[in-house]
Amino acid sequence: MAAPRKYPDEVRDRAIRLVRDLVDSPDDAMTVTGACRRVGEQLGINTDTLRNWVKQVLVDDGERPGVPTGDRARLIALERENRELRRANAILKTASAFFAAELDRPQPR
């Protein structure tokens, strides 16, 4: 289960937009970290949290290499399913070995 979000989606989207505007602005030659620090102080958001949000948006938009959010969620779901299938296979192997041993025992007459 995912942890509850501390910041509403509207605040998150607004903060990301402000950082991207500061970085893309020709007037201010700001880095992503500097823009995150400025916007984070204004909105009361941790600088590292905001920087991670901006990095993930850049990955999702294809401007930076990495795994997009949708693919990451799909990978997590597939890994979970893989664990469940491996567990089911282990149970079935144990059960088949048990029943095979039962069939090999001589029957009393």
C-alpha cells in the first residue's frame, strides 16, 4: 500500500510548473536545484522532494532518460504477479510430491 500524499496534486503541479518556468526563462539562468530551492521556500515544500518531482516529470515527458511513471507502475505489478506465481508453483510442486509419494506406497490387503 502506498503512503498517503503529503501535498495535494494541485500544489505539486503548480510547484513543478513554477520550477520549469524559472529554469526555461531566458532572463534568469537558474539551475533546477536553484529553482527548486526558491520555489520550495515560497511554497513550504522540501527542496529535494520538489527536485525529485521535477526529475520525474522530465523523464515522463521524454526530456531525460529514465523509467516513466506508467512503466514503473506496470513493472511493480508484474513483479508482484511473478512472486505470486512462483509461490503457487512451489505449493503445487510440494503437493505433487506428496501425492506421488502416496501413490508409491504399497497398499495393505
